[in-house]
Amino acid sequence: MELKNTNLFSCIPMKKFSLFLLDVIASSCFANSDKPITQVETGSLQGIVEYNMIVFKNIPYAASPVSDLC
């Protein structure tokens, strides 16, 4: 029985691609972890991290006035 002479270097591009794909999948699992959530009286708010600060945007503070304010 004769063994084939296989070139081990032909597998390296596929291994590199597999490692790259694994890295992309692993990093996408943690992509949502930088969105902090806080609880308030009316529910929860989801923020974002901008310039190393946690920012919460579009927070409804009060109902808009519907009658005369005078």
C-alpha cells in the first residue's frame, strides 16, 4: 500500500479562512454587549457608548401640553 504525498501547505488557506470566520462569528456575539440598559419608573431605556461615555437619547420626560399654558 502506497501513501499519497499530500501537500500540507494547501490546507493553510482554508484554515486561515476558517479562523477568520470563527473570529467574525465570535465578535458578532459580543457586538450587542456595549448597549447599556437601565431601569426607570416607566420601563427600561437602552443607551449607546459614544466617546467612552454612556448616552441615552430620545428620553420622554413629560407629556406635551394640550391646553393653554397662560
